[in-house]
Amino acid sequence: MLPDKPENVKCPACGKRQKRTGMVSGNSVGARHYTDGKVIAPMLPEIPRFVKCPKCGVFYKIDELVTRGWARKSAPEVAFLSAGECAEAIDDGLYNAEKHGSKEWREDIILLRLEMWRAFNDRIRDGYEPHGDEMRSDMPCSGVERALYESNCRKLISLLEEHDGVHACLIRAELFRNLGQFDDSARELKKIRMYSEHEEYENCIAVMGNACDEGYTLTVQL
Ligand SMILES: [Zn+2]
């Protein structure tokens, strides 16, 4: 794993500078894959795409207009948004985003909703081992957070309704399972077999199918 020179990230609203450090090279050794599509690769870490300015508080998308030149090493590293911050970013809008209703805006909303979903699921990725009745229970979160999690899952399903392909089916299947709608999840898993590349996903389909049969709603490591 070889870190790149840190990129300069400049808030488009107030000019506050942060840095984002990517990788020149990395690999997938030790990568963990999950049913919600998240991959945690220690030798190739993800880098944030949406951030909150620590000075003025606006949410913005990191694109070529905010990353000009190399950053000072002493600048603070950009952080991933928490689930709650993703919700705020959706409500407040991104400072440098396209207009409400444009194609790019719709894509950003889908990406922010996927990030929120996976940020909630992060709570069960490390060290959470449900047992007994807990097998059917939810991730550790408050009632308000649970309502946000569920409404986000439903909104994502409807936003992805029009999308075709294996990945859209897999994500819808996982979202339905997370909501406890096991028949709808199984229906999406069946649809994947219409696509020629389904063989690459047989392991994932089997794991998700078994989880549905057992009435298990949480994200599973593959
Ligand atoms: Zn700012």
C-alpha cells in the first residue's frame, strides 16, 4: 500500500482547507465483502466523496473544482459523513450540487442514501454477534434512528426501481431483507438469474437467500 500525495480539498463556501489522502497503489488482500455491497479492504481504503466543512458546516461534494493542487501535510484529513450527517446533507442539499431535479442531483441523492444505509450497517460489522432471539432483532440504534434507517431503505428501493442489472437487484434484495420483507427480497434474488453474469454472484445470492429463509435481517459478511 503506497499513499499518494494528499490532495487539497477547499470548501466551496468558505475556503477552509482540508486534505484527502488516496493511494498510488493498493490491493485487495484481506478484503471483507458484505451483503450490502460494502468492501473493507485494509490495503486499499475508501476515500470520502461527500464531506461536511468543519468551519462553516456546509455539505459539499469533493470534485475537481474543490481539489486543486496538493495539500499541506498538516491540514486536517477529510472525514466520512455519519448516517445522521448524510440525512442532513440530503435535507440541506450539497453546496456545490446541481439543481434539484437534475440527473446529477438524483445520482448524488442515491449515493448519499447508499452511504447513509452503509453507515448504519457499519454498527454491526465489527464485533456485533447477535445470539438467540437477537438473531431476529435490529442493529443497536434508537427508535428515531430506526425510523430514519427504515425510511431511507424504502426511499432507496423506490429510487432504484427504474434501475436494471445485477447490482440494482442485489441492493434491492438486501434492502427488502433489512426491512424484513423476505418475499420481496427472494423475488429480487430470483430476478438476478435473468442476467447472464449471475454466476459470479452465486455465493452472495445463496448467503442472502439463506438469511431470508432464516428470517435474518442484518447485513452479513460474505
Ligand atoms: Zn466551509
